[in-house]
Amino acid sequence: CESWSPSVSLQPSSSSSTKPSFLPTTTAKPSLSSSPTHQKYAEERGALMHFFTATGGEKWSNNEGWMDETVPHCNWYGITCTDDGYVTRIDLNRNQLSGSIPSEVGLLSDLISLVLSNNQLTGS
């Protein structure tokens, strides 16, 4: 069973007055719990968790927020997201990462920048 939450936007009215007025309109949007958006968000969070584990996250110089279930992954140190919560950038330059980059990073379909220089990463 899907649940829906309304969103409100303002649309110009068709009144003939000289100043436009705005009337609220509502459109239904699926809630996060039932939408494909929620699935992608969870998939991206899981990919980042794999990344943390594979690159020695416990020993990073800064791992603020990482692996904390109460912190959205978009608020983790070094992560930048779209307004919709999709990862677009990982910047962990000079952060003492070690190990190899896991294939799960490929699940971050909106990722456009990956900055991991000056770390101890291996692999090809």
C-alpha cells in the first residue's frame, strides 16, 4: 500500500487584477517509504558503507557521520549530494584511506567527482 504526501506549489491566478496573486495548488508525491527514490537512497547508502569498510574507514583522519544510523549519508564528511539526496561528489583527499575501492561505488549513478588523492589506496 503506497502512502502519498501532498506538496504545495504556487501558481499564478488568472485574475485580471494588475498585480498577479498566487494561489496554492497541491500535487501528490509518493512518500519515501514506498517510492523507488527510497530504494535508490538506501542503495547509495549501502554502497558508501561498503566503501567505508573497504578503505579502512575506522582509521581515516576524518570519518565524521560515517556509519551513524542517525546521520543522513549526505551529511557524512566528504559527501556532496543533490537536493534529492543522491551522491554527486566524494572528496576524501588526504584522509588516510587504505585498501581498494569496492565495486559498489559503481552504484552511485549520479557521482560526477571522486577525489581520493594522497591516500594509500591499492588496485587498478
